[in-house]
Amino acid sequence: MEYSAGFTKEKWSENDIAVVINLILQGKNKKEILEEVTENNLFQLRSPLSIKNRFNMVYNRAVSLDDEMKQHFLRANDYDRKALTLYTFLQVYRIALEFYIEVIVYKYEQQEPLYRNDFHYFFEGKASVSERVNGWRPETIKRLISTLMLFFKEAKMIEQIDQTKYSINPIHISRDLKTYAEKNIPLLYSFSVLEKVNES
């Protein structure tokens, strides 16, 4: 997985993911799903172009869930849906996954809060080892940081304490999901304990 700045346009999209998963489980292919989403404006957007742009991002995240998790997503409680929504984001974007492992989990293990500057330090570190990241404009980095903050706040993994500081918290997930994830999806399971995992 290459580093990508493509998630500057990502939205939380929990409801859109549910729409796509429902159609996948009906046996529809990608083209058929896009047609249905567009014809019935299932994403509730203003133009076919905006629907298509959103669709590609949402579809890629939806298919990152195995069949068991797709079904669970549709019947899940709020906490489980948030955990699964965050999981789809980290599965698709390497830099978001690395931020979770290298900053969120590390800080939690060290019993330290997360600071706004930690986001900037993270990208400075990546720029020093990746030509691609080093070529990103400051405006791009700023939008990436905003998106990362959005996702971890929506998942309730971080909570703002003051203007520059956030607490870090494991996500509460149901026993059924936790048991399944522990056996099958180490990354998802780690959300509930915030420990490093070996993700093959």
C-alpha cells in the first residue's frame, strides 16, 4: 500500500457504507451498485458527479470488510458501527493506519495525551523517509490532519480536552464483535484495547 493523500476528500460516510454493503449483500456488482445509488440518489448528494466521486471511496472501504463484518455492520449498535467505519478507513489508507499504530497506540501505551502538534510531527517524520510525502504541500498536510482528526473523533477514540490536547480512549465494542475480531481481525480487535497487533 503506497502513501496516498487521497483521503483529503474522505467523509465519515457511515450511512453510505451501509447503503453499499446492503447492495453488495444482494449480489450486485460494482457497476450495478453505482447505477442504483445514482438513480435513486441513495447518498443524497446534489449531482451525479459528486455521487460518483463519493462512491469510489465508499465502495473501496465497504469491500475491505469480510462478509461476516458486512452483515454485522448492518445490524450493529452505534459503537460497533463506529469501530467498523474507522476500520474501513485504516484498511484503505496506509498513512492513516500508520498514524494509528505509531501515534495513537504508542501514546496510549505511554499513558500520554495526544497533542495537536503530534499530527505535524508525524507528517514531518514521514516526509523524512518518503519522497512522496515530502512532496505534499502544506495545504495538503493540513487537510490530511483535519481528516485524521475527524475520523478518530467520530470513532470516539480521541476526545478534545482543550485547544491543543486530546485524551485517547479504547472503543467500546460488543462482546460478539470483540470475540470475532480477536480471532480474525487483529487490527479491529486492537481498537478495544489499544495495543499493537501483528497484522499479516
